[in-house]
Amino acid sequence: MKTHVSGRLDREQLGLAAGLRGALAVSGMALLLAGCGHSTSNAPASSAAPPGKPVAASPRASAPAVVAPVVAASAAQAQQQAVAAARTKLQSMSVSDLLAAARDAYAQHRLVTPAGDNAMEYYEAVLAKDPGNQVAKDALRETFPFGVPDVEKAISGNNFDEAGREIDLLAKADPTNYTLTLLRSKLDAQKKLQARQQQEQQLKAQKTAELVAAAQQAAAQQAAAAKAEAAKEAADKLAAQQAAAAKVAAASKPAAAPASSAKPSGETRAAVVVAPAAPQYPLQAARNQTSGYAVVEFTLAASGAVEDPHIVDSSPRRVFDTAAIEAVKRSKFEPALRDGEPVSSVLRRRIDFKFGG
């Protein structure tokens, strides 16, 4: 029985070594580039595991390089579980089964990936069970350069954990190979590059936020200044109108005095607001948090009725006009009196709208 197994292992060793040497001869340039730390298009590409090997499915479905933190954590946990299951499987397999699985993985270009289902791990599992197995030793040494492109692919894709695992796997096969130093240097440089890019992105986002905040503050200041200027102009205009009305009223008194002397004396006064109605805040202005005012001019008849209300000034324009007119209409007034008799008069009322006030 031992003679039969030994003979079969010798044949496997010779066949595998011949196949690997032929592949090395065809891909000589690829090996030179891989040894210098550059990936090559002749590197074996990863492919799906053959039917009947469900263990290889979970490690192959590893998370992409850029994912959300929660998805990445879940994928990493799933990968760890798959790796643990694969290692348990490796420990339970016999040397002959491991060699057969290694040949299948090599034929399918699964040299260092996926974790737990690749040629190099199968050969290393053989050596764990049979340290003197020459087939596994030769295969690991000759497979080493073909695994380099997979490591470089993981590094360039920022899949740093996977790249580290693959480098450790290659180190077990040939710990003194200078290519390992190149790969580790490249991995470290890529990590630093990613960290620097992330820092630059954060600084750029922070600067953009600061510029936006400054622009918003400047716009708010300009709006406040424009509002204050408009309010000042409206107040000056109203004061001028009131002064003109007072001047006209003062000029008309001497002429009316002789006529009034012939009439019975009575109370003379201006119109009085009895019950001012609160204005209803326009819905659109409330949504926009807009404040302002409107000045309504109207005739208060001798009966106390409001007639011909209209806007003579407002800010912002037309925003509060309707609400101000409605408020004047709903207000209660006592007409002006002249010698005790009610008379009509022209009035102006400024209705202020202050959001939140």
C-alpha cells in the first residue's frame, strides 16, 4: 500500500513540476515584471470555482474596496467565518485529497485566492501533514511568482486586508524572496496614499463648507441692510406725508373759524380706533419667515364705515397688502367729530408683520 501511494505521488510530482516549468517558460516576461513589483496582463486571472465546491463561494464574494462601513464590517465577518470553515476543511482532508484539490485550484488559476480554497494553501496543508512531501515543496516554489499579480491587484484595489493575507501566504512558501519586500513596500505606499487622499477630501469638504457659510452670512447681512434701508425710507415718507397733512389742516383752520363761530360749540376730534383687528399672517410669508409692513390709506365715513382702503406703501412689495387691507376693514373706528358732529376723514394705518414676534 505504501509503495503504491509513493509511486503515485512521484508521478504527481513529475507531472506537476513539468507543467509548472512549461508555464514558467511561456510567462518568463511576466515573472520579471512581477519580481519588480509591476502587475502583468499574463498573470492568472481569478475565476469561479468548479461545480461541487460550495466552500469557495463565500470567500470569493468578498466586499469591494469601497463600501459603506456597515456593509464592509458584515462582509469582513462573513469572510472570517468562511476562512475558518475552509481551514477546518483543510485539516480534515487527506494528503492525496489535498494534492488533488491543489491541482484543480491551479488549473482554475486559484493560486492565492479565495482564502481557504487556493492552490498554495492546499500545498501548505500538505506540508503540515507531510513535511517532507517534495511535490508540495516544488509546487509552492514554482507557484510563487504566479501569485504576485493577485497581490498587486488587491493592493491597487485598496483591499489591504486581502493583500496582507496573500503576502503572508507567499511568505510561507518562500520567506526569503525579495519580491515580498517589494510587495510590502507597495502595500505600505498604497495605504499612505489612500490616507492622504482621504485627508485631502476632508480638507476640501471643510473648506467648501466654510465658503458656503461665509456666503450665507454675507447674503444675510446684505438682506438685513436692504431691509433696514427700506424701512427707513418708508418711515421718512410717512413722516413727510403726515407733516404735509398737518400743514394743510393748520392752514384751513382760520377760514373755518368764522363759520364755526356761528354754530353751536361742540367736541372736535380726530377719528379714534375702537377695536383694531389683528392681521392674518400670509401663509407664504410665514413659510419664508418674512417680516415687513404695509401702510393702508382709507376714508372713514361719518357713519364709521371704512371706504376705499388702498396701499400707499409696503415692504416687501405686495406681500402683506391684502392682509393689511383686510385688517383695516375688520377694525372698528369712531368717526372724527367737528363741533360734536361726525364727519368723514382720511386716515392712514401702518400694519406691521413680524415673524416670530
